[in-house]
Amino acid sequence: MKRRDFLRSAGAASAVLAFPQAGRLLGRGTSADGWRTFEVMTHVEVLKPSGTTRIWVPAALVSETPYQKTLANSFAAAGGKARLVERAADSLGIIAAEFRAGVQPIVTVTSRIATRNYAVDLSVVPPLPRERGSGGEDLAHFLRPTKLLPTGGIVKSTADEITHGATIDVDKARAIYEWIVDKTFRNPKTRGCGLGDIRFMLETGDLGGKCADLNALYVGLARAAGLPARDVYGLRVAKSQLGYQSLGASSEKVTKSQHCRAEVYLDGYGWVPVDPADVRKVVLEEPPGNRPLDDGLVQQARARLFGSWEMNWMAYNFGHDVALPGSKREPVPFFMYPQAETADGSVDSLDPDNFKYEISAREIL
């Protein structure tokens, strides 16, 4: 079988496995055209304020995509001042709040979104391939290097090695995806969702981490191979309806359910969803755990997650090197967790003794 024919067959398998028995996926809030509506509330409090305190909370995507429509981003900051700051290139919305000394810093952000499962059928060759950027996208923005996603040096040489012999976008994108699934692993000891320092990962050979590491590696390698790609930072908001315990929220309390995905832009197809990090999550965490790569459920996830996403998840933004409005600190590598700063400096967003936040999500009619 020729490589191109193999890729078409694999793409067809992905489309078939993406959403089996789709008619049975309709939940209580699902419309006839597949859209589900969720309300996500983030409550943030700085427990040890000092002087002027600032809090930043990610808002849901401020632009519309085929998989998500943001219906509202509302917020409250009693005794303080708050505003929504947008960065259109990354569909980034930041709720920025400021509190003077003596005021207890508390912010509540409520996002209402509609999502629907999304798949791109890569088994069909488009009759008229679109030129890059024909849809008005600034694709150069998603080819640029960032602080933790360089596109030269070892990243470029690794991308060239992985994609050697591939001549079209979809072949290159799939080769990188398969390499990530084969070579990386999910490290349960990684703090939060990881950092995404891909040069460090490649130079040290330590290819373990979590979603912000593994999917950042995909994005960096794709960009180095000449494919526009972007991390999509977000949050799991509901259980999986496709049979994966590890790929969904376990309850309406989703405080620790942050998850980063990735998209790659392929000629003729546009933006294509991928998620190699979640394949490695199925390997490690799907009961009974530590499944081999040739396990049936892992193989199903591997096929499905090149070209489709189950949208029990809310997207925040595509941002890297995010400068927080009014902050004295360096830009953060990405913006998926609430952030805070007092007169004593930055507050660790993963430190519950100084920074308290709770996120809840519910599906609504």
C-alpha cells in the first residue's frame, strides 16, 4: 500500500472512530445540530493580600470557531475594578481585576459557551485546496517561535528527521503526531499541566510531561516543519460520552480539569484538531491503567485524536508569552490558570495556602 493511500485509510478510520453512534450522544442540553451549552464559573480569592492586589482570570475564547461559540463572559469584583482585555490574534480574553490595600480580593468570572463535537475528514482529498490564509487567518502568527517554542536548532533538526520523505501537509502532520505518541509519556509527577519547554525536552531526552508539554512539543515541531499550529488552552467541563473515564471531568467541580489541546493548519483542510497528549493520558490513566500502545482502547483513541475532538471541553485561548495587563512580572508562558500578584510579588497559582480558586461547570438547556 502506498504511503498516501495508507494515510487516507488511517484518516477514514479516524473519522469512523471519532463519534460512534452519534445519535446517542445527545445529552439533555444538546440541540438537534449537536451544540451543547455550558456555564462555567470561576471564583478566585487571594488569601494573603499585600498592598495593591491584582488578579487575572482567563475568559472563554473571544472569537467563534467550528467547535465553540462563546455566548458571554461576565465578571464581578466587589470593591475593586475589573475589565476584559482582548488580544484578537490569539482569541485571548483576560479578566483583569485590581484591588487597593484593605479590600479582600475576590473575583468571579462566568462564561457561557456552546460547544459541539468536531471532526475533519482527512480521508477526502479536497477538490480545490485552499491557499493558506485564504480564510483571513494570520497564519504567520502561528508559525512564529516563542520563548519556550523555538523553531530552530534541535527543534528544526528533529522536525526534519520526523518528516523526512513527507511531501504534503497531512503526511507531515501525521508523522509528527505518531512520533509524539510513540516517543513521549505522561508523567504524573509533573506539576499542573507542565510548562512546555520543548527545547529542554529534546536536548535532555526527557520526553515526559503533561498536556502543556506534549502538545506544545507537537506545535513546536509542526511549526518547525512549516505547518501553522497552535496550542489551545482550556478546561474539561463534562464527562466523556465516548467511553473514556480519563478524558472527562468526574463532577461539576472542575478546578483541576485544565487541559491543553492542539490544532494544525493543513492545506485544503484548514485547522485540524489533534491531541497526542490525551492518547498518552489514556495509556497511563484509563482503568486499569498502564495500558500498552497496542491496547484496543488506546488504538481507538490514537486514531480518533488525529482529526477530531470530543467537545466536553471549553477553549480559553491560543496564547503564548502572555503579558498580564498591569503586571510587573515577565509574560507567562501560557494563560490557562488564574494568576495573581500582590505587593510581595507573584502568587503561585498552584499554592492553595495563598491562592484559592474553585471552578464549576454545568450543562444548561
